[in-house]
Amino acid sequence: MEDIFDKDDVIGRLVREEGLLKTSPDFTARVMHLVNESPQKAESTYKPLLSKGTWIFIILGFLALAVISPFAVASDKATNITFFDRFKPALDFVNGIHFSFKISLDTLMLATIIMASAGLLLLLDYFLNNRFRLEAKD
């Protein structure tokens, strides 16, 4: 702990002996001149991670799989089960689900007010942020 205070004393003594350095009167002008002359970085443009060609290739691949897969799966000749019959249990389960909601009008009104308020606040935030960004650019 005493080493820290000793270093502070040495630094303080050196500053008192040498004094604070003064810059030349035209220092700011010279720095600004150098800044203006320095090559400006080109505005970076957005480069997507996946190019359009790659996206087209991916979409065509998925389309090919969707078209070929029903024909690629052979039906079971012994039991006469086709490709679409394999999904029947899942479809029956989904068809068997029934939802019963008993919501009072007060609860629905409160939920509507909360959603509308949140939407209004988000919309206000969006427009105010854009307004201040445009003013900052001018």
C-alpha cells in the first residue's frame, strides 16, 4: 500500500518540477487538417451471409425433397399401408382436441386495453427514435 503512495509522490513531484505541457497555438488546426486529409473509410455496405444463389439452392432442395419424398417411401404391399396412412394417427389425435374457453367480457376488455397500450407505446417509441435519428443527421 505504501508503494502506491510513494509512486503518487514521485509523479506529483515530477509534475511540479516540469509543469504541465502547453500545446502550440495552432495545435487544433493542425490536427483538424490531418483529420480532413486522412483517407476516409468507405461506407460499408450490407453483405448477406448467404447469397441469393445459395437461398435459391436451399429452396429448390426443400422443394425437391417435398416432391420426391411421397414417392420415395414405398408402400407396404403386404398390409397395403401407403405413405399418407402413416400420418392418420397423428391427424386423428389433432382432430380429437377440443378447446373450451370461458372468458368473461371484463377479462377480454382488459387484455384488449393492455395490448393496445403496449402497441401504442411501441409505435410511439419507433416514431420518436426515427425522428431524433433524422434530426441528428442534419
